[in-house]
Amino acid sequence: MTQEALNINKETTALVLIDLQKGIVGREGKPLPTNEVVKNASMLADAFRKNSMPVFLVHVNFTPGTALKVKSDSQMSGRGDIPADWADIVPEIGPKDGDVVITKRQWGAFYGTDLELQLRRRGIDTIVLGGIATTYGVESTARFAYEYGFNQIFPEDAMTDLSEEAHHNAINYVLKRIGRVRITEDILKEL
């Protein structure tokens, strides 16, 4: 099946990368290793910067006072003592001059941040969205973006998850219904 051209408008498209930070990239990714995700995301970021297109780097950071304290049947695995550089964006990604860094306190990048405002002020109507983990930060952000009316492109090889099954479920049952799923190479060809 031939996929339709993306027809990326460089004036109204931004790159949004989720949680490519030391404390998360250091974990195992599935189906792709995190270093491959970082490599592909870095190529996208470089291409966006070269074309004077906005790059948004989102990372999660919290303290005991700002962490969510919801009751649930399955808790995220304990992190123990968090290293001082846990929330630092990996150097392969940035930030570089002109990048916008967004700090979030939960899975999604819109709630409780000024991401939507920053995108709207720049006239952005389309986002290329990737990062770690597919079913947490990426999917949560994608659902909000869809409800806010943003067009979305998902570079499947610039995201990974904690399980291969979860990644594929997010891609096939959620992301393909609210945007267009491609690989990094397809996006780079259009820039």
C-alpha cells in the first residue's frame, strides 16, 4: 500500500521530542534500542534546525512535592535515588540555540505546560512527534494534540517503549488513527 505524501509545510510544522533524557534513555527500549531512537531523533532535530523549523524538547522532571500521587493498581517501577542529571536532555539531541525546552511533571507534554501556547504563537498546525516511551509520553501527548486539532506525523523509528507489544498497539490502534505514521527517512526526504 502506497502512503500519501506528507507535504510538510516548513512554515507551520514543528518537531516535538518527548523524554529523550539521560534517566530514560538509559533504560532498555523495545522494539528499538534507545540509542537508535536517539540517533533518528537527532537526525530529525538537525534537519528541522537546518530548515529553520522549530524544535521542542520536552523532558519530565519532578520533586517529591511536584510528583503525581494518584492511587492505581500498578505503580511505575521505583526509581530509588534519582541522579542529579536524570532529567538532562541527552547531548546528541540538544538543546541547541533556538530550541524550546518544555518541562512536564506527568506523562503528556500539554497538561500543565505552555506547549500549546508556544506552538500556536509560532503558527504551528502540524507536529512531528517522537520520543520515549511510545505508550506513555508520546501517546499521551498525541491524544491531547489530536483534541487540540494539530495534524501529527509520527516517526515510528524515533520512538520506543518498555515492551514491543505496547509499542505496536500504540502505533497500530491509536497513532495511525490520529495522525500519519512514517519512518525518519520518509520525513527527512520531505524536508
